[in-house]
Amino acid sequence: MRPNAGLTLHGPVADVWGASAAGVVTEIGDGVPSTYLGRKVAIYRSLEAKAPILGLWCETAQLPFGACLLLPDYVDEKDYSGSLVNIVTAYAFLEKAAAEGHKGVLVTAGNSATGRAISVLARKRGVPLLSIVRSETAKEDLVKIGMESEHVLIRGDSEFSSDLEKKAVELGTTAVFDGVGGGFIGQILGALPVGSSIFFYGFLSGPEPVSFHSSVVMMKQLTLMRFGNFETETVKDQGKKAAMLKYLEGCIEEPLFKTRLGKVFELGDINAALGYQGPGGSKAVLLFSK
């Protein structure tokens, strides 16, 4: 299997980095379905926890086929070189939310890669969704992809808190996927419906502390927990994981599932790639010539 993003590092295999990639399967081992041979795949290494854990920033990687999602032959695999982790996270979160009895979902970083993936899958499932974004431009982006304007809230608007409280109760968005972290979550706890669960996933706010009064948690009957896709039954259970990958194969061409590509770097420019900060969350891609 030749990933479409990579770096060959000398030394122990543990020193090879990279959790995400995409490429073409060039060889298969015993027990691997023949349908994988010669196919383009998106890869998320953590779908299969193995020791030693091999990174994907290399010219050729050997890994379990259960960490791969088959792509259509006619797509450009670069477009999925960093996507699968976000899509799997979105799918696993919606599965967990449903299993815990939540009917609607609130996303604090609505225009992030994972937030956009959640919006796609929630729409397909008919799950009510409320997204919070930072700007009017971000709201317009989500509206263009099919979200209702009144279900996208800009956190800096003067009526944000009241609109959030009203819409969250109206839509029953008691499963909160928090990719922001920091002080923002403390600002919105009081507006959440009774019985909400907050799943902490990201830290876009940086090292900003979280602050809120415990009385809010008690009165609102809130549950606060961490979320990691590799800890969910969706990923840990082999049957459920296979069902997820099969489902995602059928909708992987959704435009919002593509990696936001920034600049493409060759292997010799690895340091520049690591330091790249693209606009709108776009990513650097390491490309090996075929």
C-alpha cells in the first residue's frame, strides 16, 4: 500500500509519524479481500490498534485493511488524505448520541472539518442539528451546503444566548459535540436543555481554562465527558466498524467529506509542511510521485 502523503524516517518504526493518508493498495496479505488490490483507499491508522503502531508518513505502509476505506476509482485520493478521521469521528459520535437516547445534536465548532462531517451524516439520518460558528462567512458556508439558516448561530451576535436557548430546546439538541473547549463552553451551559451531555473533543480555543458554577451542572442535570472515536463501540466492535465503513463507502463522495487542501509539498519540504497554516483550516499535503 502506497500512501499519498508521507515521509520515510530512519530509526525505530515508532518514530514514523502520521495518522492519516490516502493512496493505492499495491499488495495484499492472507485474509485480505481481493477487492482491495489496486484500489484507492483513505486511511485512518487508529481504526486498527496494533503494536508496534506504524505511522503513515512513509512511501510504503503495511497496515490492516480494517483501517482503510475504499474510494471510487475516479476520485483524486489527495482529496481524502486527511478526511477519514473526521468522518469516523462524526459517525461514531452520532451512534453514541443515539445509543444514549439523544434526539438532537449541537456542535460548537460547526464549520470545522468534523463539524461539517457531522452536518452531512446528521442530515442523512434526519437528526436535528444546531451549529455554532464564529462568523457570517462561516454561516453562509453551512447554509450553502443545506443547513437551515436559523439552525446556524453566530457566537458573537447580540441575541446569541437567547437564540441558542430557544433553538436548543426546540430541536432537542441535548448531545453537545464540543470542539472549541476553553471558556466558551462555560458561557453556553446555562442555555442548554435539561439533561444535556457535553462531549469534549477539541481545543480550538487553545490553553484557555474552562469556568462555570457547579450549580448550573446540578440544575440542568448535565453530564460532562471526553470523547474519542477509538473508545466507542463503533470502532472497538469489528462488526460495527465494518458496517460503518460499508455505509461510508456509499456516501464518501459528499463534497464536505473531502480534505480541505492547502499547499502540496514534496518530501524534501517536510519542515515547511509541518509549519504550514493554511486559510480556512486547509491542510498541508505531503505527496509522493507515483
